[in-house]
Amino acid sequence: MSKNMLLELKNINHHFYQGHEDLHILRGIDFSLSEGEVVALIGASGAGKSTLLHIAGLLERATTGDVTIAGQACNELSDIKRTRIRRHDIGFVYQFHHLLPDFTAEENVMMPQRIMGTKKSTARERAKELLEKLGLKDRLTHRPSQLSGGEQQRVAIARALANRPKLLLCDEPTGNLDEKTGLTVLDEFLQISRSEGTAALIATHNNQLAKSMDRCVILREGQLEMSAF
């Protein structure tokens, strides 16, 4: 594998049984993501985008196929080792922000750093840096209930970037935002991601958002296709 290849999926197949029916969600997926590259993943609801992200992020094991992250083959790793890779190398952003309601924006971004053993002062400095880059300089001490939807999602993005992950996996990160706010939040995220060399795979229904990324792939009938735009 090329040294600048961060994520590689080879012949990923995934299925499960629903009653007596064998449902094939992913069929022979081959995909690679280079360091610093931002790729859009589009597809209809129920196409399997979330499943693909979960497999790429080691949250779920594929029925068959190989997942390699930063040169590390992950298929045969124990759950503990997979968790360690997620903690050190992967950040996640979801459609729903899942912020801790009793903590401020700054504290929410500090939390994953503190779990990693980062000093409190260093974690606070990093949190402040990210939140300011995302336009939240005056909202550091606000709790989630005091923030708008767009502001909450900015905090969730900052939290995902806090430990400087090599790979960011995003599942409809602007799905709950209006189009204008979504484009603004995504633009801010892309600026930070590219400046820090973070690779990202971003699932979205929004073609306009997808066009702003380095390239786009379509998940259709369990298989990946290159987008025409």
C-alpha cells in the first residue's frame, strides 16, 4: 500500500438475515482514501452509507473483506486494539451532535482530549483554537441548550478534530441544518481539515455539498461508483 494511503477497503461484503431473507447491503466494495483527501459519499436512504462508515471506522465488522488504516490491517485485531485505533486515529461526526448537555462548548471539546490523557491546560488551548476557527469565539462557555443547531454541530466537529485524527468519518453532518448554514459549516470544517491534513469521508444527500469536496463516490445497489461531477 502506498505510504500516503490512509484508508483502504478491499472486497468489502456485508449482509445480515432478516427473518428468512438474506439482505446484502454491501457487495465487493473497493475504496481508498489518501492522506488529506476529502471525499463525498452519496446514495439514497437505506443504501448502506452508514454501514460502510461503521465498517471503515471499525465500529462494525464486515461479513468479508479487508480494512486497512494507516498501514495497519484491522480485520484480525481484537476489539481492544480496534478501540485503540478509533481513539487515536479516527474522529466521528454524526447528523445528531450528541453533545454532553451539562458541559460547555469548550468542555465538550476538551473531553476526548482528557480521555486520551492530555493535560487540562493543553486540552483547553486546543478546544479554544478549534472553536474560534469555527466561529464560536464568543460561545466557549455556553452549554448546548444555549446554542443554535449550526453552533452545536460546529462544536461536534471541533470535538471530532480535537485529538488530531488521521481520518474523519462523517454521517450526514449537516443533515439537520438549512442549506445555507450547512454550506457555511462544511466550508469551515474543510478549511480546518485540509490545513491539518486530516482525511475525511463524508456521507451526504446534498449534491451541492458533495461538489465542494475533492471527489465523490456513489453507493448504489451495494456497490460504489465514481460520480460524474
